[in-house]
Amino acid sequence: DSLWLIVPAAGQGKRMGADKPKQYLEIAEQSILTHTLQRLYAAFPQAQLVLCLDNDDQWFNPAWVPFPHWQRVTGGVERMGSVLNALQAMPAQAADVVMVHDVARPCVTPEDLRALYQAASEHPDGALLAMPVADTMKRASVDQLSVATVPRDGLWHALTPQGFRYALLREALEYAVDNGCIVTDEASAVEALGRTPLLVSGRRDNVKVTHPGDLALASAIMASQVA
Ligand code: CTP
Ligand code: MG
């Protein structure tokens, strides 16, 4: 079976508030998109890449794609639409493994990538990188008063990549769209079918670059990983 990688990169980076989408901001003189694709390529050079990009993207440079086998698809209004466009455009077989990884997570390591691929291949309901919640969790009222403490036992942060067999992931996202559900990751859509993806404990430094301070954080993490 083949391995496919879907990289949703059609976001606008509104919370970052930069003059261009955050995937085109630079760390060590390379775009975040370049770093992310290079990390994926180092782990899976034979994989087929599907890159979701906005139609109005003025910054993408195809020279940044290291993969010999890749295609570009149009992004959707939401992340899930971008991923579904990729699934509908790619000529995959039902049993192929598909791993979805946010372009905004450039710090993912080869060990975590390989562990997730292994789990996604073995587990029929797929798998996702995740980490147990460390902080005490509060439930807030609308006026931001702390009204309850949510027990953190059994609570995890969902990261990417998330990997599933092609047929399952496509069924799950089409089901979500048909039912008007907006899901922020693939595992949520799979759970809505009553399936139970495996949580694979991943590194805490696999951060998603989201807010302005995260650029310096990701830069420091990447420097620490090279050393
Ligand atoms: N994404 C996408 N298509 C969209 C929205 C998001 O492909 N319509 C991608 C982003 O490019 C990113 C990932 O989904 O790789 C996670 O989304 P997020 O971190 O929310 O990125 P943005 O949507 O760009 O940021 P913001 O929500 O702050 O605008
Ligand atoms: Mg977003």
C-alpha cells in the first residue's frame, strides 16, 4: 500500500496577524512551509504529497517542495474542506495510509512521524499524535469567571500528524460535511462514525505556530533539535 501525505496550507494565519499567511514567515531564512515539507520528506521520501493551497496564494514557490511525487489542490473555506478536496483529488486506493499534517507544525521529529505512521498502519481506526494535558483545566462562564475545574484525567491535546486508511478518512469527512459538522481535526470526524483512533504520545515541542510569540518559540525549538 502507498503512503500519502496531505498538508493543509490554505489558511490565512489571522491570529498571527502578519502581512502574509504564517506558513510563509521565515525561521532561519526558510519559510515554515519549507521546514515542514523537509521534515516530512526526510522521514518519508517515497510518499506522495498533496498540498492544499489557497487559489489567491501569492507566496508559494514550487521549488520549496522536495518530493518528486506531489500535487496541488485548492483549499476549502475551513481546514476540513481543504483536506476533503485533497482526498477527492488524489488517486489513492482504499487501503492506502493517509497522514494529514498541519503546515504550521514545523518542529515535528522523524521519530514521532515514524511512530505515527506505524500506529496508523496497524490500527484499523487510525491514530493521531497527542499529549496528556499537564495544566489544571477550568470551565469558564461567558464573563470569564472560573466556574468549575475539569478533571484532566484522560484529557489529551490533539496534535498532527493524524493517519488513517484512505477509505475511512474520506467516509468520515464526507459524513461530517453532509451533517453540517465543522471539525478541527480528522480524528473528530472519524469519532463521529463511532470509531476510536489510537492516541500516540508525541513530543511536547511539536507546537503549532498560531500566535505572534510562537515564531520565536518554534525557532528556539528547531535550534535545540539540531544541537
Ligand atoms: N488550513 C487550511 N485551509 C483552511 C484553514 C486552515 O488548509 N481553510 C490549514 C492551515 O494552513 C494550517 C492548518 O490548517 O496548516 C491549521 O489551521 P490554523 O492553525 O487555524 O491556521 P490558519 O487557519 O492559517 O490560522 P488562523 O485560524 O489564525 O487564521
Ligand atoms: Mg484556522
